[in-house]
Amino acid sequence: MQQNINLYLFLPRTTKSFLTFLGMKYICFSFLLFLMIFYIFSLWGEHRQTQRIDNIHGQLNKIQNRIAAIQAQYPLINLNQGNSTAQKLQKELDESNKTAEFFSRNKEVSSYFIGFAKAVVPGVWLDNIQIALDQKKITLYGYAVNSKSVQQFMNHLTDPKELEGMHFQMSEWNKSEIKKESLLRFVIANAEGSWPI
């Protein structure tokens, strides 16, 4: 007796799997393609952001340049201290008006300035003149190149008719250095009781 058995049915069956080598290749390729597209889009977004920042910086620089040009053209305008600048200008204007009013009421003071101008010699300059009419006191502050110039200036103070009757004395002097140059700082005042009639 002979019997035929089909052994084919007993062989292990190979099932087709989706994760074959070719399938894995497609999955990896798709994943890499997705990563590349994502990377390109992120670079593009970063580039656009950088362009926007550069554009904003360019506009800011233009505005700052315009502000600097306006401030250079109008130096008294200070955008940070507008009120204080206006108050300072008003104060200077008030002081100028007081000075003008003082000189218009006291004609003799103007003549003193003419006398000082006539007495000045080369190498001497005044930087402050204080006149106290109520105390009958005139004090001159200035600089000289050397002591000889100061002596000449004091001698010339007796010459002008505008200063007639006044006698001046050196009240103090010392060496001073301005812009790396050695100068004499002096203070001259009229002597007690020497005031023009």
C-alpha cells in the first residue's frame, strides 16, 4: 500500500512582511526627505526673520541719523531736556534784561568799562569784572602772560579820564596753567575810599 502525502503543506510558510529591505529603504528615504524639507523651511524662516531684523535696524539707523541732523542744525533743542532748556533760555533772557536795565539806569558804570578797555595792554585780559555800586567797590579778575604786563596794566588804570580819582591795588596773584601754558592769575581792586566823584 502506498500512500501519497503532500509534504508541501507541512513546510513552513513564508509570510510576506511589509518591513522588507525595500520597504525599509523607502521609509528611511521618506524620513530623510521629510527632515530635509523641515530643515530647509526652518532655514528659510530664520532667513526671513534676519531680513526683518536688518530692515528694522536700517529704519532705526535712519531715524537716529535724522534726529542727529536735526540736533546738529538746532543745537539748543534737546529732546530729553526740553523744559529745562526753555527755562535756562528764559533765565538768561531775564538776566540780560536786568543787565540792560542796570546799565541804562547807571550811566557811570558804562564809562568804567570804557576806561578798562583803554587801560588794557597786550598780554593781559580780564575774565570777570565785579562792580558793587552800593559798596563803591570794583574788582577785576584776569590773566597775564607775565608780571611786567600786569604792572603795565595797573599803571594804565590811572590814565583814562573815566577812572579818574580811582586807585587800584593788587589783592592777589598766583601762577595758573591753562592749556599747558603758564600764566599769572591776578585780582585787582580799587583802594578803600578811592571812588570817582
